[in-house]
Amino acid sequence: METNISLPLDGSEEPLHESAGYTPLLILSLVVLGVTFVFGLLGNGLVIWVAGYRMAHTVTTISYLNLAVADFSFSAIVPFYIVSRAMEEKWPFGWFLCKLVPILGDINLYGSIFLIAFIALDRCICVLHPVWAQNHRTLSLAKKVIIVPWILAIILTMPTCIFQGTVTTVEGETYCIAYIESWGNNTEETLELASIVGIVGGTIRFVVGFIMPMSIVAICYGLVIAKLHKRGTIKSSRTLRVLTTVVASFFICWFPFQLIALLITIWFEELLLYGKYKILEMLLYPTSALSFFNSCLNPILYVFVGRDFRKTLIRSLPASLERALMEDLALTEDTATDSAVSPAETELGAM
């Protein structure tokens, strides 16, 4: 996910890789990205296999399947980011992949965030309005509504589609950056435009791409916990622990990167012209790697957290995943006559 809009690279600035502390942060980010790639493919691939091919499609499995597809797709392109970072942000893959990789990365990262919010909203509706959910929460409706997170993700990716491209310096080194040199009649005007575009884009990304979905997740799970507690259906802290972990991990993984990215866009001119706040550019490596890491955490958070870990190890892993994602059809039928317990509550209790 790109966070800066750049002017021509003329080598006038002190290279970031010569700054103190750069190497340890770079190595840390590369390690995290490597772990994300391996476990993201394995974990999300397993969820796709189980939810897509071993189970009957329900609202729940469709939601998890879309989330796993988003995280799997992003994990698959992580090696491009690893190579580029290891080469001090140089881009050896050409113009087409310079466009394609960031676009796919942004779509799937935003898609993952919005799908988490969608799942939280779905669970909240089921618990707070079980009768309505029983009558209207159908698979066909879910397939239509679940397109909305993907549409929002594509809209937020439009700046990447417009600005992203390769730039070759006078030394012959190629970079993949957001580039608007052709805008403006001179350097000062171009810089002013870059600053405005960066601030507007960064603010929209922070609000729409983080604050809004984070608020939806927190509010929905707060309402779910309050409702279940009021009904006395939380017999142990297991459900509370699962929901708290989901919200906390979402916030921990994404907030540092979103904050650093926002500050970089706000202080764009100071960073570019005066070399101030270099620490922000350095922190961008580990914080972005942490946000990427969320892609391989989701299978763990939505499947394994709150379960007896020893039992998970002993049992067949696909069978455990299937049990974790499956809606209890028998209890779903029971809600037709007794709406006190909804399918979503049954799922939450099973966690």
C-alpha cells in the first residue's frame, strides 16, 4: 500500500538507508513479511479449501471465504514487496507489475478490512434482531451485499491506479512510486499539488480505510457482548475473549501504519524539502509490515482463538476448521419457533 506522492528523484536528499537504525528496522520488516507470505498462503489457503469445497455454502462460510481470498491474494504478492525493500525500494519488475502489484495489494488489503467489518455487522444483526435474521438473512442476499466491501476497496484503490508508475533516476535506478511530475507548470506548483493530493488522500484513507471499519467492528462486537451478557448466554469468558482479541488485533495491526502514513502525507513538504521527521519514513517499514501481518492472522483469530489448543492439535485440522465455520442448521431451524437464541449466538458460543 503506497503512502507517498513523489517528485523527481535527483539524489539531492540524504539516502534513507544511511540513517541510523535503518538496517534493523528493514530486517525486521523483511522477516515479518516473510512470515506473512508463508503463513498467509498456508492458513488462508486451508480456509479457502474448507469453506469453498468441503462445506455447504452459508452466509458465514461465504463471509469467511471472501476474507480468506482477500488475505490469500495479498499474501501471494508479498514477495514483490520483500524484493523491492531488500533492494532499497528499487523496482526490477517493470512498469506493468509496478501498476498491478500495488493495485492488487490495495484492493485485497482494503477488502480484508471491510470484510471484517461486514462479518462484525452480520453477527450483530443476528444477535440483536434474530427474528429478522431468521427470515431475511439468506445466502442470495449475502452474495449481493458482500460485493459492497469489494466495491469500496476498488474505489479507495483508484489513486494507485492513477498515480502509480515507474521512475528512472539519472543514475539509471528504477523505482515504483506515485508520481505527478507532469502536474503543475513548475516545481513549486507541483510540490503544492502533491501536498494537497497527499493530505486529502491520506485523510480519506485514514477515515474510510481505518476509522470507519474499526468503529463498526468495535460497536458491533460491543453490542453483541452486551446483548449476550444481558441474556446470560455467556457461560464463560471464551466468547468475550474471542471478540476482544479480534478487535484488539485489528487495531494493533493497523493503527500504527495508518497513523504514520497520515503524518507522512500531512508533513510531506517538510519531509521532502527540509529532511525533517525522517523517523516517520523509517517507522513506515515495520508498521506497514505489521499491517500486512494481519493477513495471516485472520485464520487464527476467526478459527483457533478461544478453542482448546490441545484438541485443535489432536483433531484433524480441516475438520476443526469446518466445525469452526459451520452454522448449526439444527439450531437454525429451532429459531423459527424460538427466537431467543440466534444462529450467530450459537456460532459465538461455539468459539
